Amino acid sequence: MVISLHLNGKVETLDIDPSLRLLHLLRYTFGLLGTKEGCLHGHCGYCHVLLNDQLVLSCLTPAFLTHKGKVLTIEGFRGTPDYYDIEKGFLEVQYTPCGFCASARVLLTHAILQETLHPTEQVIRKRFTAILCRCTDPSRLVEAVQRAAAIRRHRQHAV
């Protein structure tokens, strides 16, 4: 099956097996290893990517559903002003998730900040239940996301 998609800002056209998961397309076809393979059942949350600006679990998403769509992985997000807001917010409060869950946490933070630049502790805690890794202190996570939100607010409104 031939599909065409925008992957990290670049148009890609390829012939794929209809049963291929988006996770495996990203990792094994394109070598995008920032999207981690965890449980393959949608429980761990390590494989989050953005598909048409919506956070999805790439392990549960058939690759053919990306046809004519836009996929953004951590590799494509890294280097953008929005990424730097999150990175700076995380660093300022010394929030350092492990290498296995970090990309999913950054993309989830971005998704939250796309919805609101004033995320509450309740919203943050609830949304982050989607990632099972317990490598960091949950209160530090809340602080990091709120700091990233403040940095983004300042950048977007400073003219």
C-alpha cells in the first residue's frame, strides 16, 4: 500500500505493509529512535507522537492512517521555539526524566501547552497518567510543566 505523509516537515512517499504500526515505521524505516517501543499495547505511553497535531500512541496506530497526514516526532520537534520553552522550563526546575520516557513527556507537555498556557496541577497530573514511567518526582513534573508554560507565555506575548 502506497502512502504519502509529512514526517517532521518533509514529504515522504513509500510502499508499506498494511499491518505496519506507526511506531515501527518511524523506528525501523526512518531510524527515528526517539519514539520508544514499550508495551506495544498502549499502556506505557512511551511511544507518543503527534499525528495531525493530536497526541497518539504510535504502537496502536496503523501506519496507513498517516496517509496525507502530518506526523511530528521528538526529532522533528527538537530545535523549535516551542521545544526550547519546554527544555528551559524542565531545566530551570531541575526536572530530568529518564531517556526512555523523556520524548513522550516533552510531546505531552507540548500538547498540554497547545490547549492552555495556564495548566492546573490537576490537569497536568491527570494527563501524565498516560505515561507509566516513575523516574521522576510528580511534584517536580507539575512545576516543570507550569514553568514551561510561563516561558512560552512570555515568549509569545513579548513583542
